[in-house]
Amino acid sequence: MKKNDSNIKKAIKYLNNNECIGIPTETVYGLAGNAYSDKAVSRVYKLKRRPRNNPLIAHYYSINSLKKDCEIDNTFIKLYKKFCPGPISFVLKLKKKSRVSKIITNNSNSVAVRFPSHSLTRKLLKKINYPLAAPSANISAGISPVSKQDVVDEFGPKLKFILDGGPSKIGLESTIINLIGKPHILRLGGINSKLIYKIINQLENKNKKKIKIKVPGTSKLHYSPGIPVRLNAKKNYQNEAYILIKKRKKLDKNYFYISKTNNLKQAAKNLYKTLRIIKKKGYKKIAIENIPNINIGEAINDRILRASKK
Ligand code: AMP
Ligand code: MG
């Protein structure tokens, strides 16, 4: 406990100096900097080699800290009460007097915000008086990190401090929902999309127009292990790593289980970790068996489909 407190103190010191640090969240680890500081967020882009036109999500402690920066409505409040803190990000309109760095919004008048539930990061957010801009803590377009070691593997000594919060519980990035205009999901993620639409449909005026915005993180090649990925594979070929979700009778050194019991939550948690292990072992190809397209299986399929694009 004491160790956590002293680590949080250290984290704050770095952040107050406009440095970026690694932080744990329930989805994946983030590369965090003061979202009000152009200097800090520029460092995040540089270290991650993220294209400047790809905006960052701002992480807040609570709705109270958010109100100064963003416009909110009833739909937001309802979704916030139901799912936050948790794995959901909202695209909202910025207030004119917002202090959020224009760099993380790609100079637009909207911003994506989230309230992570990881207890260490919540403690940290409570103690600082600015939100944290935090994309996933990996080099742009690669696999998101789900442990402190993954973040070390990404940045080495270039990243001076990582707050260690153990393995990420969910293991996939947040669901992103655009609440400007007619609400709609931009990226599938940690929360079942049906649950979200159920709430939206109860509250929203059906005539609202859908406002299209670009989400670079949903571009074709993303979440990529850097080697070919074959989907819906019924068997594996020679020298191909085979990711499975159900236990097979046969033993094969090329089998990698993300679950043995068709458990989708467990599969989501293990997916990125397993992709990293396969890469480290030097495989040149990956096959993945069919993943049921229900609940968080939708988000798993979304990520592996992008990972499979060349
Ligand atoms: P990452 O932080 O790496 O999980 O990626 C965050 C995702 O959120 C990226 O796909 C961004 O394009 C998307 N995003 C962040 N801010 C905004 C925004 N203001 N509008 C739309 N998408 C956003
Ligand atoms: Mg990312």
C-alpha cells in the first residue's frame, strides 16, 4: 500500500514536469501526459510516433472535473451513471473556455474523454488538477500493452516511469461513442454495444442526424502484430502459431490458448499478451480459430480483423 502511495507521488512529479509516464488502466496501459499542456502531449505523440492527426483520449477522475471542459447532456449523464468509471470513451463538444490542449483534439471543437476504473490510476487522477491525455502505451499501429513489462518492451529507457498496476483486467481498448449529433459507436470495445444502444434508444430523439467524424484508430491497419494473421482457421499449417479459444484433444506446440472453455472475457484479456508471446517466439504467421461474434467477442473480432489487414 505504502509503495503504491510513493509511486503515485513519483508519477505526479513527472507529470507536473510535463513528462509522460506509463499508467495502468482496466482496458490497456496508457502513455499519459497532462492534457492541458501542449508540451506534455507533444511528448506523448513523439514517443509513441503517433501521427499528429490522430487525436488522444483525455482521462478524467469524475464528471465534476469534466464539466469545466465539455458540454454534457442527459444521454451522457445516463451512460456515465451506468458505465463509469469503466471502459467507455465519449466524444463530446468542447466548451469555449476549455483548457484541453488543441493538439490532442487535432484542432477540432470536440474531444474524446474517459473515466478509467483502475484503482491506482483513479487515485492518481484524484490528486492532480488536470486530465491525462493517454493513448495506448505502444508504438503507433502496434499491439496495445496489457502489463508493465509490455510497456517496457515498447519504449525501453526512453520512458522514465511506469506505474505498475498489474495485468489489465479487460485487455482490449475502450468502446468509443460519439455523442455529438445522433449517438453512435465509433469503435467497439469493453462494453457490449447492445447495452449502450438500449439506453440511447430510450432517450434520444430519433430525428437527430448522424454526424460523421474520422477515427484514425479504426483505420484498416491497426493493432498489428507485424506478421500475417489468418482468421476463422479450422486448422493450422506447419510453423504457423494457432490461437484457440476451445480446448482440443491433440497436443501441438504451436497451439496458443486464449481460453480453453470458449470464455470470451478471458479470451479478450489474453489476446494481446498471446500475440506478443507468439511474436517473441519468432513465428512468421498466425492463424486464429473462429471467435463467436457476441458480447466482447465483437470487439475481439474487430481487432483481429484489423490485425489481419496488410
Ligand atoms: P488509443 O488511445 O490508442 O486507444 O486510440 C484512441 C482512439 O480514439 C483512436 O482511434 C482515436 O482516433 C480515437 N479518438 C480520440 N479522440 C477522438 C476524437 N476527438 N474524435 C474521434 N475519435 C477520437
Ligand atoms: Mg492505440
